[in-house]
Amino acid sequence: MPAALATADTAERIVAGAEACLRRFGLRRWSMGDAAAAAGVSRGSVYRYFADRDALVDAVLERTAARFVASSEGAVRRAQTLTEQVGEAAVFIRTHQRDDALTLVLPKDESLLATLLTVRADRLVEQFVEFWLPLIEAARARGEVRHDLDARRASEWIVRVLLSLTLMPSAVIDLDDPDQVRAFVHDHIVNGLAPSLREETA
């Protein structure tokens, strides 16, 4: 095996081992030695790839966030408009937030999204912002959003609202009802990005 592939394989084994530790012990109650044992490598090998626990936690959470975002892509991209895409993303997040195959379910049933927002929020936000940028540009080309819209700021707006649907209860809709979630998105979340009446008639 080429050295580069062997290096990548070892790093991946270590991240997978650390993920197993987080699932078993939570964010605080594990050591680099635990990760090494789970990965089947020496403790020194772990430190050759990751400077400390924080760096290894970052790698685990980044990989898990990427897995979650990638898993939502099919449902989102099948939708035809930005409003529908955001609606499908909202439904996916609500449906899969505690899916053990996609997220990092910690002791006490914490979800990956809740964990990232309280520990490494920047990881998840950046993953999602990058995901939405091309979708917003495509919506701009179709005339669904304002021509002068700041795509990165709009992406972060969408991300923040989507994450709030996971972490905050609702007083007005049943967040476990996909149709109600889609309708909520349609009526309130994307409308502020749309062209004004003056722009549409210009």
C-alpha cells in the first residue's frame, strides 16, 4: 500500500476509534489511550496524527457533520425550488437527528446537532453554509431570490433557521409532521430572500 494511503487509512482508523469512544463515554470521559485501543494502534500513533483530544474531537465531529450533510443531499437536490429544498432539508434534519447511522448519538441521547452547537458549532455551520451556496446561486439564476442577495449571508440564515428547528420546540406547528414543517418553511423562512414586487415588475 502506498505510504499516503497507509497514512490516510491509519488516520481514519483513529477517527473511527475516537468516534466509538465518544459514543460510549461522551465528550469528556475518554482519553487518547482509549482512542488508540479502539483503533488498534499505539498511543504514540494517535499523537502523530492528532496533537490533542480537541483536535481528535474536531476530526470526529467534522466527519460526522459531513456524513449528515451528504446524506441529506439527495432529498434536497430532488426538489425543484429553493423553498422546496429548504423544506426537504428541514424534514430530513427533524427525521434523522437521532439516526445512529448518520449522527453521533452520545450518552443521554444527545444528538450530533445539539453537540456541535454547544461544543464545535463552527464545524456544522460551515459545512451547511458551503452546501447551500450553489443552491442559492441556482435559485438566483431562476429568479427565485433577489439578484443582489449576499449568497453567503443567505446561506447562514437558512442554516441557522434549520438548526433552530432541531433544538427549539414550536408553539405553532408539530415539528414531527413533515407536511407542517414544509408549510412553515414555505410560508416564512424563504420569502424574505425573494425579489420584491418592484424588482419583479421592473
